[in-house]
Amino acid sequence: MNGQGNGGFTLVELLIALVLTGLVMTLLFNGLQLSTRSWTGTDRYQQQVAEQFQLQQRLRQLVSQARNLRVRGPDGRVSLAFQGTPAELVFVAPGRESDPSAGLYWYRLFQAEDEQPQMLQLQTRVYDPAEVVDWDSLFVPGELTPEGTEIRIEAFALMSLPTARLSLSYWEQPGPSLQSQPDWVDQSLLPRLVELQLTDIDTTAVATHRPASRSWPPLAIVLEEYNHAFRRR
């Protein structure tokens, strides 16, 4: 009778209490880890969206200032200083977006497929109105000026495109409505607008209905030459 008056716990009871405490701590730790991972993922996504928005704004400002200029080819033929295909765009615009009166530069926007991961890339070089323009070698390294100095070509990696494809289209207005076409080569006038889109080509993402991490909605860029006409509509 006297031995039964002790209020202590047995060894079995202590072991059960320790096991339950360990389970509770494990659940709490897993929940905290999941919350931290979710927070980190959300923060990374928001940062990515902000970077994409800034890049879209830069491209809009740059492409919209494409100049309606003429260049002469090696055969003496005069053409528009603007050439666009579904995969790349070459045009002339001011060197500084904030100062349209600054010197002019050639720009080439394209997807660099020879790099891993593939990159959305912008190349630039000085525009010389007296230069004879060969479209095939305009951005080939090692080209020389008439004075014999090497033409400097700068390249800027804008965005990694591991599973996305750059797609460009060009809009004209032959009648009351705009019409799209896949390229703008050997034209006499600039297109009304240029549409740029990044399309996800990851079949796994499509099959599982996951959102494309590097896809954009179409980015329609109205060229400044027609901007006022669009505003009046």
C-alpha cells in the first residue's frame, strides 16, 4: 500500500512522452521548412516577374525608336535599315534611350542558340551612314571600317531561355485593319508595330499544365513614327 503512494512516472510512460514530443517537434519543423520554402519560391517568382517587366520596358523603349533610314548594299542597291525575321531583328536606333539626338547604333535582337543555356541576346555596333551594308556580315566579328580599324561589336545577355523560344512578327496596315506577317525584309517602310513573344517549348511543362517560367504574353511595340497616328484613333 505504501509503495503505491508514489506519484512518479514509470519508464514506459517517459518513453511514450519522449516519442510523442519527438513527433510533435518533427511536424512543427516540417511545417516551418515548408513555409520557408514557399516564401522563398514566392519571393523568387516576384523578383523574376519584376526583372521581366523591366526588360520588356527596355525593349519597348529601344525598338520603338527604330529609325526610318536607308542604307546601300555591296551591289549599290538601297534598302531600309530594318530587317526582321521570326528569329531576329536588326535595326538602327539612338545609342541612349534618354537622348534621341545621341549617336545612332545598329542593334540585333536574337536568341543565341550556340550558348548553354540559350540566351536572349542584344548585339550593338556604331552606325555609319556612309557604310556599305552587307546584312550577312553586319555583326560578324573582325569586320573593318574603310579606315582599316576593326568594328567594335558589343553583346549583352538579356535573359536566360532554357526552355523558351523567341518569336517575332511584324504588323502593317494596308487597309482599315492591321495585318501580321512573319518577316520584314526588303520593305520600303517600317512596320506599324513589332510583336515579340517568348513561348515555352518544355513539353513536360505543357503535359503537366505547369506555368511556363520564361514565357511572356505578346509584347506589342508601336514604332514612334506611327505612335501619334495610333493615339489619334
